[in-house]
Amino acid sequence: MKKIVIFIALLLPFLYLLWSVQSANDPIKYIFTCTGQSAIVILMISLSLAPIKKIINLLKYRRMIGLFACFYALLHFLNFYILDAQLDFSFVVKETLDKPFVYLGMISFVILFFMALTSTKKLFAKFNKWHKLVYVVLVLVVIHASMAQKVLSSLEYSFIFIAIILLGYRSFLLRQKFLQK
Ligand code: HEM
């Protein structure tokens, strides 16, 4: 029951995007915003499950939540490749190499996609160490989202603030582990 409620909640930004995109002035920019913000928020939710587990334990849904973050990042990438670049691969390569914020996004997407592919039980056992790269993704996407703006708004400041808390929690755990050795 809980799983289906979380699944529907995670699908809501996509349904909202389908419903609202026709009325957008600049649909490509609108899709970038909706999919990018959904991906980053859901990624942050997936990373918040460990710190809040004593209040509410949703850790068993972490894989599904992480896969949704990757799903929105994939839509974000497809918007770039299909609608923005019009399937012109050389444009994608040029933009990626020319604009630092685009290659930060690309690196993040490649890592997220790799994590999604290796998130099955069997592959996770083999690749779980690599999944710690999610913290690199967190840093890169926050920089990416901030660099995409001319002026930072309270949303980007919130992303930066939440990322610092999540990284702080992670380094606290690492320190404790180190002290116990
Ligand atoms: C696949 C590689 C990626 C490419 C090519 C890419 C490209 C872009 C572009 C061109 C923009 C600017 C859109 C505009 O305002 O005109 C943008 C913004 C953004 N991207 Fe990405 N991105 C990528 C990966 C990611 C990932 C993995 C995330 C999050 C997990 C992400 C989150 C965001 C966010 C939050 C924004 C700001 C949206 C806004 O507030 O308007 N991007 N991206």
C-alpha cells in the first residue's frame, strides 16, 4: 500500500508536466525546469532516507525513489537531445564541451544511469562501492542547477543548503566509522 502511494507521488511531477506543457511559452525551457527540479529534489529525498530513518523508516523504498530521480534525469537529457539539439549528436558534443554547466550535468547523468543499471540485487552486490558516487552527483547537480541560472533564487540556495546538510551527515557517519576502527 505504502509502495503504491510513494510510486504515484513520484509520478505526479511527470503527470503535471504532461498536463501543463501545452500552455508553456517556451516548452523546451519549461521541460528542462520541470524535469531538472524533479530529478534533483527526488535525488535529495533518496539521500535523506538514511538520516531520517529513526523518525520514519522508508529505506526499503530507496531503490525505487533513486530510479525515479534517474527517470526525470533521463527525460531532462531526452529534452536536450531530441527537442533542443534536434537529434544532432555533434551539437550535443559541442554544447557539452563548450559549456561547463552542461558537462557537469552530463557527468552526473552518466553516473546516475550507471547506478540505475547496477541497482538490481545481483549487480548491486558487485558495484555497491561505486554507488557512493551519488554524493559526487549531488555536488555536481547542485552546481549545474545553480550555473544554469543568471541569478540564484531561494530554490538554488535551498538546494545548496540541503546538499551541505546531507554531506555533513555523510562525513559524520564516516568519522564515526573511522573512530570505531
Ligand atoms: C544529461 C545531462 C544534462 C544536460 C545536457 C542538462 C542540461 C541542462 C540545461 C541546458 C539546463 C538549462 C535550461 C534552461 O534554463 O534553459 C539545465 C538546467 C537544470 N538541470 Fe540539467 N542537464 C543535465 C543533467 C542534469 C541532472 C542529472 C540533473 C539533476 C539530477 C539536472 C538538473 C537541472 C536543474 C535543477 C536545472 C535548473 C532548471 C531550472 O530551474 O530552470 N540536470 N540542464
